[in-house]
Amino acid sequence: VSIARTCNCMYALLQQRQRDIEFRESTNDLRQRMQSDISRLEAKIERMDAQLAAKDRELATLTRTEAKNTAALKAHIEKLQQERDEFQKMVIGNQQVRTQQIHETKKKEKEYIKLQEKLNQVLMEKKKESSRSGMEIMNLLQKEGRQRGTWTGKKNDNDYYKMIVDAYEVKKQELVQENADLRALLRSMQMDMREFLNAPTGSSQPAVAGNGRQEAGSPQSPLGGKTDVFDLPFHMARDQIEESLRTKMASVKARMTQLQDAQKGAEVTSEVTERELELEAQLVEARSIIQEQV
């Protein structure tokens, strides 16, 4: 009995020993796995610390960049506001100048038409007066010629010739006066055309005549040459005056074309308004960006 009990005890001890060995092995495996996990976790913690430091540096860099961008954006917004204000002032000034130029152009055009009509009227009246004066002299000569047959003395002949000379002198004085009035009218037209052609149009280019020559400034009159050209005999100044008148008419047409182009330029105002709206939209967008960043 004691041998069997002893064997049973030894068998129980062996089983316990086997269980202890297995438990020890499993414990060692678990400890190794845990050490390996701890090593991996420590390495991961180191990596996370490095990443955290890098993110901190990146955050600091982004903060500085954001501050710079905010300052630059504010400066850009202020610049855009200044440009918008200057642009609005320029648009308003251009509109006022264009309106004034169009008004002055219409006024000068009406004055030019009136002067041209007046000149034509004076020329027609001069032609009528010339024909009427010639008829009067012929009638006077015919009347006196019919009465001359009743004259008997030399005195009557002298009176007849004196009458003819007096009538001629009177008519000559009338023609001289009409000529002076016509010269004065031409000078007046010259001054009006000079003011019209030299009026500012907002363009830096001088008016170009029909023959391709540029108009001069104040030293030359709009009719070409100096103002004393009207004091010359008509047969000497005729070609010069006619050529200058043609040149000035071409200049007037060119000026009217420029003014029409300037009037068409008023349509640019709509484009200016669109540009202004775009600037305002940019300002609103920039402000919203600043508010989001702040």
C-alpha cells in the first residue's frame, strides 16, 4: 500500500512539475511578447514625439505665414480701395470734361454755321449791290446822254463829266465800305474758327487738315498766313484764302470726327462700372478671407 501511495505521489509531483514547466514557458513567451510590444510602443512614442515637434514647428511657420499674408492682404485691400477711389474720380472728371467738350463743340458748330450763313448772305448782297450799282450808273449815263443833246455850252459838258465822276466816287466809296465790312467779317470768322479749332479736346494730337499737314498754334491763323492777308488785294490773296478755307473745312471735319469718337468713348463708362463692381467683389472676398483667418 505504501508503495502504491508513493507512486501516486510521485506521479502527482511529476504532473505538477510538467504543469509548472508549461506555465513557465507560457509566461516567458508572454513576457517576451510584452517586451516586444513595449519596444514597439516606445519606438512609436518616439516617432509620435518627433511628429509632434515637426507639427509644432509647422504650426509656428503657418502662424507666421498667416500673419504675413494677413498684413499683405490688408495692404492690398487698401491699395485696391485707393485705386477704386482714384478711378471713380478719373471717371467722373472724364465724364464732366467730355460733357463740357460736347456742349462747347455744339455751340461752336452752331456759331460756325451762323457765320457761314452770314458770309454767304453778305456775298449775295454784295453781288446784288454790284449789279444794282452797275444798272444805276448805266441808267444815269443813259438819262444824262438823252439830256446832253439839249446842252449848248462847254460848262454843261464839264458838269456832265463831273456828275459821272462824282457818281463813280460815291459808288467807289460804297464798294470800299462794303469791302471793309467783308474783310471785318472774314477776320471775325477767322477768330471764331481759331477758337473752335484750338479748343481743347482732351487729345494730345493736333488737328490734321485734309492735305495731311498738322495745324500750327497761335502764330498762324485758321485761314493760313497772317491776319494782314485780308488787307491785300483780292486777286493776290484769293488763292491763299481759298486754300486756307478748304484746309480749315477739312480740319473742322476732322475735329467733328474726333468729337464723335470722344462721344462714342462715353460708352466706356459701362465698362468702367463693371470694373468697379469687380474691384468691390474682390474687396468683399478679401475681407471675408481676413475674417476667416482671424
